[in-house]
Amino acid sequence: MNSRRNFLKQMSGAALAVGAAPSFLSSAFAGQSRSIDIPGEDDMIVRSFRFVDLETPVEYFNTWLTPVPHFFVRNHMHEPSELDPGTWQLTVGGEVEKPFTLNLSELSKLEVHSVVNTLECAGNGRSMHRPQVPGIQWGKGAVSTARFSGPRLRDVLQRAAVKPAGKHVMFRGLDEVPGKVPPFIRSIPIEKALDADTLVATHMNGTPLTKHHGFPARALVPGWIGAASCKWLTDIKVLDSEFVGNFMSPGYRFPNQPGKPGEVVKPEDTHPLTALSVKSVISGPLDGATLRSGKVSVHGAAWAGEADIVKVEISTDGGTSWKAAALGHEQSHYAWRLWSYDWKARSGDYTILSRATDSQGRTQPSTPVWNPSGYLYNAADQVKIHVA
Amino acid sequence: MSHSAVKSFALTSLLALATSLSAQEQKPQIIEGLQNPPPVRFPDDLPPGPMRGKATTSCQECHEARIILQQRLSKAAWTKEVDKMIKWGAVVDASDHDALIDYLSTNFSPDQPRYEPPRTSSEKASGKNSEKKTAK
């Protein structure tokens, strides 16, 4: 640890003197902000820029629909280097009677359906698991909400006439795979694929998808982990069984019986991740904030995958007592609810907690459910603040 | 830690132990040091060491250094990651394998301060800054 600190000291002059360092590197040493320019992405936390993984800062959980420049971005691979809407095609095949190919103009002629969906990466909150687990170290913001629009996947599949043998639907996109990394291919069960709200989305909040969000078309599997909603979609294949590949197993699986933190879990004791858990996040006051005493609005968002939020409770005394927060009026089945709680704050140091309960009777646990890949972190949220 | 602080800590620990299990289950675990104090700012490149050059070549062919800088893993976990990446095409000479794992597990172990990532540029920088000042 000390060697790193010394390195920092030693390098603080050297890096600036070299002049070859990227602009964000030298500014980091100078103690200034070290922002990175990614066009169309506004004030996002850069977990990685090659490949692109951007987290929404929680202070932007203040609108029901997340503006696209603040919508989190998760990529497993490199984004397609070329995307030509003129030559883009969507192929539908596998266990179907009438395989076919659509171009973008043909796709846009299908009936459009819209779904407001809270999309969350399965690994959101991974950095808060102890012991720490490998993967993108998401804080609280690998989650956002948008109105997604496009044809229903069901309409596309019906045109192809799925054979009785068709039990799963596989998606593949144009992600560029480095080295010998397994391609990002996953499948969903046919029941979810035929659900009226599962889309081949082409628009987000009323505008065409941006490149980071899967232009020109992506799968949108509402209420499920983000990885189900394949971007830059080009292949839909109906299979007779779940797709076999790295991102179905060992990737994106959860222990059947979560064990003790750090415990090894056998692959046969796991199942594929599907719907999201019940969860709430405090978007204000921000962690570490110092506030004036008086009326303080504690606010945030809560979501529950395929279930509805029925209650959000707030504790200002570290979990001893809980009071109900007011739920925002904007709601839709797969979307988060904004919530707020008016608190009369007196001087002191506080840990403020939030916990949500959903229509399936699930409540956020008080301690995280540890698992080897750090998926579905949903412990009651907390921020520590000082009231002056 | 002063003597009184140690005493007070011991007393707090005893009190915590005395609390019933059910109460502990109901009460959320307050996570200390997760968000506070603020993390140390690190450079956005791999730290010096005998394996820095080789780690750069082997790992950054496919992804940037930040993917490594943000991990805080045990030696066993780093071994698993390095072996997975070799399977996925990372070129690591057999003679460098153990030294690479040592380099990663020394510099990016669980006891290191959290890495603070940068942000993308803000389209309304002035608004953002004033918001932050109010919040802090």
C-alpha cells in the first residue's frame, strides 16, 4: 500500500512533465476533476471506457424516466465498429416453420408497443459485497428507467411460426469479441419471449436507440436482469433447450441456497438469473453529505422486477424504527417508483436506511445475500450524513 | 486507538454480542467504511513493478487498466481470474504466470483503499458543481 502512495508522490511531477499521458491522467495527479469525453454520455461514472461500462450517479434517480445521457451502459465486449442501418438485418430461425430476415425498414412497419421498464444489471451493487468478488465494481447506479418502444417479439415469432419443439429463444448481437472470449449469447424461455411486453426495441424515450444502447434494435425483456436484453440484435433463434454457453453457465447464475460469504458454490447448485429482486436506493441526501437541521427530503427510487412496489420504509435511527415513505404517482408495471420522506432533522450524525416491499411479499434483506459473482445485491440501502 | 477508545469499543462489542440474534437479523448491518471516508485517488494506469509491462501487454490487448484497478481480490481469486483470461486468449508466458498473479494480488488486494473512477464530461458542468457543493 505504501509503495503505491510513494508512487503517487513520485509521479505527481513526472507524469505531468512527460506530457504524453492522456489528459484525464495528468489532471488526476493534479487533484483536479479528470473527466473523460464520451459523446452523448453526461456526468456518468466511468467503470470502464474500453469496453464501455458507465454507471448512473444516484443523484440522477430524480426523474421517473432516466434521460438517455444519464442511462447506465453495460457492455460485455467491444461495441460494433460499424453499424449501417441500411444493411442491418434481423434473422429469425431455428425451431420455426418459416425462417425469415427483416431489414430495418420492414421491422419499422410492424405494430409498435411501448413498455416503461427499469433495466438493472445483475451485477449492480457488486462492489458492496464482502468478501469482494471479481467483475465490474458497480456501485448503486447500474440501473435506469426508460420507455422502450418497438415491435413485440411475439409478433416477430408468430410470423416465423414457432414449432412445438421451440422452448427457448436465443439472442445474438453485433458485439465484437476480443481474443478467445466466448461470444455474448444468451436465451430466455419461450413463455417470456411470447409475453406481450417483451420487445424488439428500436426506441428509448421516444428517440431511436443510441449506439451505446443497442442501435438499431435490441431485445427488451422487462423485469429481468439487463443481460437478457441483448443489444445490436441481429439473430433470433428458437431452440429446443436453453442455450449452452458461458453467459448462461457459469455466467449469470445464482446459488439455489445462498451460503456463507466466501463459500464455494457447485455449478449444479445454481440456477439461471431471470427477474430482478426487490430493491430501493436513496438518491438524496447523498452519502457523506452535511446538511442544515430542519426539514430534509429523503428520496430515491424502488423497483421489483416483475412485481410491484407496495411499500418503502425509511429509518433515520440506523434501523431501530421505520416510517413509510410517500410513493410517487408515476407508475407502470415494470418501472421503478420514486419515493420521498420528509424528515425533521436535528443536529447529529445519522445512518439513514431505506427498504422496499413488493407485491410478492418480498422485503429487502437487512444484510446482503452474498454469492460468488456478486449478483442481485439488494440489502436495505444506507447513507451516512451529518446534520449541522 | 486510545485506551478509552479501546474500552469503549470493547464495551460496544459486548453490547452487540448481548443483543439477541433475532434483533441482529432485523436490524440492517451498518456497513462501515464502504462509502466513507472518501477513497484515495489512484492514477488510471497500472502501478510500477517488475510485471507492469507484461501485465499491460497481456491484459490491455482486450480491456483497459481500469478493469484491473477497480478489483480488490485475494490471491486465490486473482489466480482464478488470470487462468480464466489465459483460457480466453490472454498471452502470458508460463514463466511469468506466478509473478503476474503476485503483482496483481499485491497491488489489488482486499485491504487496498477503494478505487475512485472518473466521470464522463458533464454537459452542464456549472449546475453539477453547485449541486455537489450543496450536498457536501
